[in-house]
Amino acid sequence: MAKNILNVGMIGRGFMGRAHSNAYHQVNRFFRLDREPVLKVICARDRERASEFAANWGYDSVETDWRRLIDRKDIDLIDICSPNDTHRDIAVAAAQAGKMILCEKPLARNAQEGKEMVDAVRAAAVQNLVWFNYRRVPAVVLARQIIDEGLIGRVFHYRATFLQDWTISADVPIGGEALWRLDKAVAGSGVSGDLITHNVDTALYLNGRIESVCGMTDTFVRERPLQADRSRKKAVEIDDACTFLARFANGSTGTFEATRYARGHKARETLEINGELGSVRWDLEDLHQLHYYSHKDAAHLRGWRTILVTNPEHPYMANWWVPGCIVGYEHTFIHTLADFLKGLETGETAHPTFADALETQIVHDTVLRSAAENAWVTIPE
């Protein structure tokens, strides 16, 4: 049966551009969907590198100006994989042009920009989604199922971390590919926007609304050389580490920590939820495993059990391999895209939408305000 073609225009050819491109290629091979994405245009400032990217990933054509891409009548969906300072302008223009929009996280540099993006997609009534991919890890979705089934009971504690170590050296420069994350003007913030927003999105997905926070941030290297001219230095204005306490609407308490100064960790995201009847915990470095404890077990059998999340009964896994064969990081993007495309077919909205991601952005902004004021701050409704 012929599928409905969805022409994709992607902006950005970096790490996320590769992850998203792979998802577009694979999604119809493993999921039954009536929409088929076609990689129509890749847009990046450097035409030569964009052309190399297009040839490798199978894009039909190249643009170097995102405005020209949005103006094209043959594009149905805009995928924003460019740095944070471009998200608002691209998303607003794409919405006004009537395009569907997928956007990398964080939604924007701050909640005000995010609100403008939400207003734009609502006014244009266009489908939208933010690529918070960790809520599509099968083990994380299974944790949500366990919670929804009441198996851990009333939640008391939520704790999360995201640990990296790639900016410890003072010689790491500001600017250029990936290193724009160290430039406040481009990124908006540091680990709070880059890493801890993942933790917050997953927490909202698993444990509900956060009502108040008390935050702390630090910047360990106060100036860095510029990528373009290493003889010059620039003050570092982003947070290298961010920690905060939280109170959830369901009465539970939370602790969150993100840093790029945890020597020995490359991308260790963890979560643990403790309830009256049991607990669950998960670690990105073993993303196919979910750890579960049930106090209802007989006393002599109580202990943490490890669930290998590969059975067809587990979330998403019926689309993949036989039991025991694991999936990985790239599959979370395929799952995200599959849910979005299925939503276009059924009319059911896939999450997180821009509005969902704005809630994460508001928590982020409030954490930074709390850290600046050295006080507990209530999350605005």
C-alpha cells in the first residue's frame, strides 16, 4: 500500500542531525505507519559540508539559508537541529508557514522564547514535538507502566543525575561545533539547559508537576580561549554544574544533579523513584535494564530484581529483535519519530509538545533564579 509522503527539511548537520536522519531512514522499516518521511533538504551554513552530509544521508538537496528552506512549497516538516539561539526564530517562521515542526531540546534559551514558540504553533495549529528522547527508552516507559499500575504505591522520593566530564580542562575553547554549548549567548545556559532539562522532562513524565525548587550552580573555569582565536579569552557565563531540590505536586521530594566535571563519566543519566510499596531505578549506561524492588515479595525473597527489557511485551520491543537482543541510544529517536507519525495518523497528540517542553523550560529558569537568589522559589503555573 502506498504511504503518504512527508517531505522533511532539516536545519543543522551535527550530532543531532545524524541521530534524526538515522531515525527517518529506519522508522518505516520497523513500525507500521501510513506516513513515510523523505529526506528532502538539509540546511547548514557551510555548503560544502552540507553537501557531504546530504550525500551520506540521502538528502535530495541543500540549502544554506533556513528562510529559503521554510519558503519552499515542497517541505511538510521542519526539523530544528541547530544551536539553541536559533530555535525561536526558525520555529515561529515555520509555524507561520504552516509547517509541522520537530525541535531539539531544550525548547529555547529561556521560557520567554519558549512561550513565543508555543504561541506560534498554537496560532497556526501545526503539529509539533520536542526530541526529549530519553522518555522513549523502553525501560523508562516500563517504569512509567509500573508506576501507573500502582506497584510502587505512593511516591516519596525522586532522584536524578546527569554526569559528564568533557569540559574539565581549561584548554577546552568556546565556540564552533559542539563548543557553542559553552557560550551563553548561543546556549542560553550550561548543564542546566543541556543536561538537567533531560532529567526534568523525564521527571515530569514519570512523577508529575514540580511545584517548587531550591537550586545551586557553579562555574569552575571562569574564562576560556576562543575556538576561532586561541590567543584571546572570553569569560564563561554558563553553569558547569547545577544541583537542585524539588517538591512535586504529588507530595514527593526530588534531588537533581548535572555536571560536566564528573571525571570518569561520559553520559551517565540516572533516575530512582522510591515509593511506599517499591522502587524503580534506571541508568543510561545500561539503558536496556530496569531495576525494580517490590516490598510485597515474601520477606525471604525481597531484593532488587533486574528486568532485561527486550521481550515483545515490553514497550516498543515487539518492533525489534528476539528476546535477549538489546536496543540502544539511536532507537530512542526512532521511537520518538514513530510516535509522532502515528499521532498524525490517529489524531492523538505525541508528547512532549512545545507546551510540554515549555513547562520544562519554566522549571529550568526557576532553578537558575533560585540559585541566584539562594532561596526556594515556587514554579509559576
